[in-house]
Amino acid sequence: MRSKASSKSKNGAFDESAGLRPRKSLGQNFLRDDRISRKIVLAIDLRPADVVLEIGPGEGALTRHLAASGARLVLVELDERAVGRMRELYGGSGVQVLHQDVLTVDLDALAASMSTERLRVVGNIPYYITSPILFHVLDNRHRVRDLTMMVQKEVARRLAAVPRTKEYGILSVFCQLFADVEILFDVQPGSFHPRPDVTSSVVRLVMLDRPRYALRDEQFFREMVRSVYGMRRKTLRNALRYFLDADPAAAVPDASILQRRPEDLTIEETVGLSNFLFEHFRR
């Protein structure tokens, strides 16, 4: 679909039919398939009592359906053109529009200001910031009920991957420890403008009330996973030396686990290893 520059009518109001010119610097690929927009919002199954945080509304493909659900809506957008468009279209309707980088949004304070225990987060985001957004939401999961967003298909497979597969890694471990992960459906490149080179997937993460397996120290676990899974083809013994500055073999009761690779460990085994190492090698 050909893009049109954002424009205003004679009375100064934005023309809702006019599109924004995508900015490559912001990684923008606007969703232009209304069937997909409807399908995403239907999958979220909103209720009027819900508070929805939409990340990067852009041209408003999802926004119009989110607003129609009756749920309270907060939009976070970095592009000043889209901010102006959203304020023009939804000003006075109770929709809040924040001109801000979502990674700087205090989700705890936002939820409190909206008098809700947990936010419902949704977005069609630039793919280059998928991981930072995922970790930002996971870090604030006590204030988030669920996250539904568009990601690159390969990334979606990584979120839901199982051990001993090439997709299994850091994102798999973190997301599945703190949330139930579900791939809802794929979205073809032709649904976007400009057309991306990859197929996309809509994924949903439903936050757990507590980690799937009990952690002795979450910060230690995060540091260990990032370090060790970053060297997934090394044996655990070799990978852990970089993290601990010591040979863990003398402390681990079953040294055979150290001959395995990080990608072979289940999430439960990864948590168990972290808990043990925290007791013996805490920093």
C-alpha cells in the first residue's frame, strides 16, 4: 500500500485517512491490515475495567479497536507526529497519550495512577527493541497482567523454545520462568507498510504470580543466565569460569552436569544450578 504523508484538513484537524511516512530511524512498519488489527484485539479479550498500555500506536491501527472496547487506554509513543495524531483523534475521550520512550515509563507508577493492580500491555513495536521491551515488562511483571505484541517470527519461536533446540536461549529461559508463553498466529509481510523482509508473529505472555521455580536470588540468576547462555556451545564448566572466576567443579555435587552445554538444561535445572552457585559463590 502506498504511504501518504500526514496531513491536516482546512480546520486544522488530522485527516484520519492520511498515513504517516515511515521513519527508518525508528524502525517503523505500520500495520495496514484491519483484519489483523481486529484479530489481535479480539485475542486480548478486553473488559471495560481493564487498563491497556499500547506501545507505539503509530497510525492507530490497533488503537481504534482498543478504544472501541471500552477499556481505559494509555498510549506511549516516541514519534512526535504520531503523538500529535493520537491527541487530535482521541483528545477528550479519556485516552492518555504519553510522548515518551516506553523503556523510561515507570509501570508501577502508571498502574497506581490508573488505580489498577495490573496493566494489560499491547503493541506492534519496532523489532530492534523487542528484547529491551520484553525485559522491561518482565522486570515490572508484578504490575502487568499480560503482554500481547507483534514480534519477528524467529523471535517468537525463541520465546517458546524448548531445550536442545537451536532457538532455545536467554529469551526462552527468562520468558518461560516468569510467564506462560503462547504464539497466537503469524502475520505475513504484506500486512505492513513498508513491507518487511520477515514474517511476524503475535505472541502473548501471561505473567505468573511467582516464578515457575523458586529463585534464591533473582539478580544472581539473571547475571548467570546472561553470561552462561551467551556461550551456549561451551560446556557449563568452561562457561561458568567466565562468570565465577573460579572452577565450579569442586563445589558442584554432581560434576557431570558441568559437561553439558547451557542449551541442554531445562529451566528447572538452570534455576537449581543458580540457587546452588549462589550459596557457594555469591558475590
